[in-house]
Amino acid sequence: MLDINEVLAKYGTGDHGGFHVRVNFVASLDGAVTRDGLSDGLNNEDDLIVFSALRRLSDVVLVGAGTVRAQNYRALRLSSESVRWRQEHGFPPHPVLAVVSGDLDLDPGLRIFANPPHRPLVFTTAAAPAGRAADLADVAEVIRCGEPAGGIDVAAMLGELERRGLRRVLCEGGPRLFTSLLAADRVDELCLTLSPFLEAGTAGRITAPGPHAGWPMRLGHCFAAGDMLFLRYFRDRSAGPA
């Protein structure tokens, strides 16, 4: 089993001042992002240790509403061990949770809104229904950034996070949100776990259909734990578009 302290050292950015967007996914060997509709079927205890470490190292966890619903997310409350580590390393006890939802199709009764350590942020567009925004206002801070036809304004959303001092962003999916970040060239890092399964079937990829990006990446590290392979890639901005 992986050692959490060694994992934290492997994934530390070494930079506590700059704005950085990190994306984390698990996928099968043939690129499937889910088994039986969920990512849980692809991960194991070692992958969960990496998952936990990445949350420890983040100021804000950014996630799409579809992923919240599919994975039945809980409120973003870390373990006492993680809280202690964060406080010892100059972080607040818990990261902030930010959800992206163009139409605000989020039930205020979801577990993600139940007794969170921070009031969650919900990013949406100008076209989102006012009634749904009012319902969510009881459990979250609703922030409109994006015109009706254009979807979420990624630059405005990330700018708002930076304005709040939330500079270390961890995106946990889903594919549509990842693709919107890619289209805006705002992905600095991809952490990808390759799970030892061949899925076939109809499962999607870690990206969704969208504008072609083709941005070069460079390998930061690669290590194995059992049959799981953990990859860390950085956006290679020196190379320009592919």
C-alpha cells in the first residue's frame, strides 16, 4: 500500500503563491472513465490514497454537477489526520468546494450540502433559473459567470477563485468540465491513474466532445502500486499548440 507522506511529496507543487489548475481522473487501460456508470469500480485503496493526498494539497475542489449527482458526493470534510497535516503546512483545515452547473440542476438536499465546513460555491450562467438559484442560496453561494449561449465563462470562474485566494485548484471532473478547462487552455496539470481493466462497452473518456485542443504535455512522474499506474503530466507551454 502507498505511504501517504511519500505520495504528498510526489504531488507537492513546491509553489504556494501561483495559480495552478490540477485535474485528477482514473481511467481503464482502454480509456473508459467509469465501470457500470461510476468511477468507483476503477479505483482501489492506493488510488484513494492519491485522491486524498491531492485534496490535502488543494485550496478548492472544483467539480461538475453531473459528477456530484452520479457519485453522490458528500460534504467536503477531510479526516482529522488530513486537517492536522494541512494546519501544520499552512493550509486552512478544509478546502472549499466549488460546483459547476449551467442549469442549477442540484437538489439543496444533496449530501454535498449537509453540514459542510465551508459554504460551497456554485458557479452557473446568467440563464440559470432564478427559482433554482433562490433554493440553492440557502445552502450555497451561487455565482453567475457566463452568458446564456456560451455556457460557463471559465476565465471569469477561475478569476473569482483567485480573487478569493483559492489558488491551488483541484478539478475532479467530470469530462465536460475538464473539456471546458482544456478549451480555455487553463489546465496546468493532469494526474491520471490507469486502472488494470479493459472495459470496452459504451463508457466515455476523461474528456467530452468539444473544441479540439491538442495541447502538448510533459511527463512529471510515473510510478506503479501493484497493477495500478499513476501518471502526472504538466502542460508544456514552451511547445505551443500541437
